[in-house]
Amino acid sequence: MSYKIKFEQFFSYSFSLDAVIFGYKEGKIQVLLIKRAMDPFKGSWAIPGDLIYPKEDLSVAASRILYDLTQLENIQLLQAQTFGSPYRHPQGRVITCAYLALVNIDQLNAVPSSWAVELKWQSVRELQALAFDHNMILKSTFDVLKQKLKSAPVCFDLLPDKFTLNDLQSLYEYAFDTVLDKANFRKKIKSLPLIKHNEKQRNVSHRPAALYSFDRLKYQELIKEGIYRFKM
Amino acid sequence: MSYKIKFEQFFSYSFSLDAVIFGYKEGKIQVLLIKRAMDPFKGSWAIPGDLIYPKEDLSVAASRILYDLTQLENIQLLQAQTFGSPYRHPQGRVITCAYLALVNIDQLNAVPSSWAVELKWQSVRELQALAFDHNMILKSTFDVLKQKLKSAPVCFDLLPDKFTLNDLQSLYEYAFDTVLDKANFRKKIKSLPLIKHNEKQRNVSHRPAALYSFDRLKYQELIKEGIYRFKM
DNA sequence: GCAAAAGTGTTTGGATTACACCCATGC
DNA sequence: GCATGGGTGTAATCCAAACACTTTTGC
């Protein structure tokens, strides 16, 4: 069988990358959205994303695009699903690959730039209609996040450096839309390398909770020794 | 910031799909490879894959490409990773998305066609150097397969309709490169909806093993009721 | 003292592990 | 009978769930 289409015509696609950035604030997992200054979908909220350059590697492009639109730097991006429905972009065939990252919202300063005129964090369970097929992309990427939360200690990327055990529990409860037993949750995480600080919560009208940090070095050691495997 | 590159120039990529087909034979997980009749990598073994058509959906294209090269039809394909290193294809920028499928080798008849001159099943743990970055693609896709084997009853797609419990155990042992306790393995799978046939193995110089089938309908029911969750 | 949330201990039943043992077939 | 794998039972242990209880803070 031979091609009915000339070889050159195959080179008529475009490829874009979307950076789905997840954070955690006020008990909710939130996603970073930008308001588009250009058509198509001018004025709509969208996941930050743009076309790749000809000689750019995918993950490098994802970082560059995220920086261009939000000024965020040094964020570890992870590949999720690829979307390529022929008519997903009104101006031509654009196949897009979603990347995801988990960040601590308080420790970074996102600023809208390039064609992003505005920027906001929106909780993933209260989303309006987004540009393109971005609702679908978000849903799929959130599923990848949930998978990650079960199998790797990425929850600590979402939390501030110092957090309470109840913060940690609430994060999992929000992510999986369940209620967990406090005592059992604490037993479960006992095997994790956490540092307990002397510091405590302040200005709460109840017993203040202890503050913890995740011991990344110790975690690396445990993994290297092969004794421990994270599982939630 | 504005683009230094004209919009049209972004439409100078090509996009391909690779179909990583896994089977199970002679106690080994095998992958379907084709021998390339064209440059680049003429004569090399490769994962079946080709360029997408302009108006084609990704999964549809993956099925069409698999059919073009191997005559295999009606195979459920599942998206895995996307690979887009700028120089992975010597003739231009080709980003590729890997799909995977699990098949029963004995129940299908793959025939090399189009530019595939030859075809073979090769065990995934004894691979030679493949064309392009296909060794990397295969490794990554095999990881996805292992993930699937843990979380969904896809093992039965690899096995013949009637199989012994030892076949099933050997499959998992090969996939995860471990040795499992027979008695404990059987206890674990007791919760699975298996049909035990009256038939037995033949012409073996030891006690013949009973033959089983996977009860897909019952499995669907169990899942719908939400009582059961597959886990290995 | 009271409300509110932090934090801990105990019991129970089900799953996992290790290991020993019996069974059916061909030769 | 014996070699070869098929197939099962048991006890020890670990783990998860359910739930009750104690502690510390602000007001």
C-alpha cells in the first residue's frame, strides 16, 4: 500500500504543551489558570499552554511556556496525557501534550505575562467552562495527580514547608472526596520520615496542632536502601 | 513578549503513532516487531508505527496504522507516553505517541504489509537494538503495562481463553521478575470471577491442571456494584 | 467549665506470609 | 513406584477499620 498523501503534507501540524499546575490552599486543590488575550477563546480562562519551537525538547518547552505565561521557574514538570482530536483547535491541527506540576502556592509568585492578561487559582472541584478542550485535559490530568498521590510522596510538594497532620489528611480527603479516620490516618503515615518541630499552630481557639516537615533526605535514603515503598 | 517565529512555521512538524502490542507465549511476555522496508533504519526491527493523517483522531490513527502494517483489527489500544526529542527522527521533527495493546498471540494472525517486510514476536527481556528511540519507547510502555497488570484484569487479554492457574502465575512472575508462592497466589485470585472448566490439561507427564476462563460479564457486574476492586 | 479540635489506645477481622503436606498423571 | 508438577490446609503475623477515649487551647 502506498500513500495517497505526499510526504511533505504530513508536516502540517502544530504541537503544543499545556502546563497543569496544581496547588493546595484553603483546604482545596487548586489549578492555575490564565485569561487569554488573543483569539481563539479571547477572554476565556485556560490552562497555560502554547506552541512548541522547532528544535525544542518537550519538557524544556513545557517549562519555557510556563515561564513565558506566568514567570514561574524551576518547576518540575511531569508528562500526562496527549490530546489530538483533529478539531480541538479552531485554527488548524494542533496536538497537545499535558504536563503537570505540584507546587506550594504560597512560596511562588505567578505573574501574568506574554498573552496571558490575568491569572487565578481555581479549585478543581468548582470549575467553569474553559477554552478549547481544557476541561477534559484538566480532568484527565487530575486523575494522573490522584494516581501520583497514592504512589509517591508528592503531597509534600503541595503543602507548605511546615504543615499539620490534619492539613495532610485534609489534602487526601479533598483529593479523593472521602472522609478518613484520624487515628488510622496517623498510624498509616507513621512510617514516613517526618520531622516534628517544637513549634505549634497559633491563634486557634482549640488545642494547637504540632507542625511537621517532610524529611526528603531521609526519604531518599529509605528508597535507596529499598526497604520502604510509599503507598497511600 | 512576542514570537520571533511566524505562526505558519509552527506548522512544520509531523506526528506519528506507535502501537506496542504485547502478547504472552512460552512463559514470556513478547512484543510485536516489524522489519522496516524503507529508510531510515531500513532493515531494522521496529515497533509498528507511522505518520498520522491530517484529519485523523489519535486512537483511530493508531488502529489504522496497526492494520496497515500487520493486518490486525479490532484491537483495543491504550495511550501511553509521548516522545518528542527534536532529533529522534533523522528526516525531520516527528513527535510520536505510543499506544499499547494486550493480545492473545494464538488467536490472531499478524501479516506483514505496507512497508513492513517481516514480522516477529520478541520477548521483552531479550531485545536487540531497535530503530529510532524504540528501545526507550518499549521500556516506558512496558512500565505502563506493569502498572496495568497491577490495577486491572488485563492479564486475561494476554492469556488464551482457557488457561491454567499456573499460566496466570507465571505471567505475573515474568512481568515482575519475581517468584511467587503458589498457595498464596491462589488464595489471592480466589476473589476473581473465574470459570472452572471440567476440561483438563492433556499429555503432560504429571497431574493435569484444571482449565479456567475469566468471567468478563461477572467482572463487569462486580465493578458496577462497586464492591470489588482488582489489585495484584 | 465548655466547645472544638488535637492526639492516642484497644479490639477485631481479614489479608499476607511461610511452609508442610497430599494428589493425579506418564513412564 | 517414582518423578513431576498440580493443588490444599494451617498457624503466625501484619494491617486496616471502627470506635472510644484523653489532652490542650481560647473564651
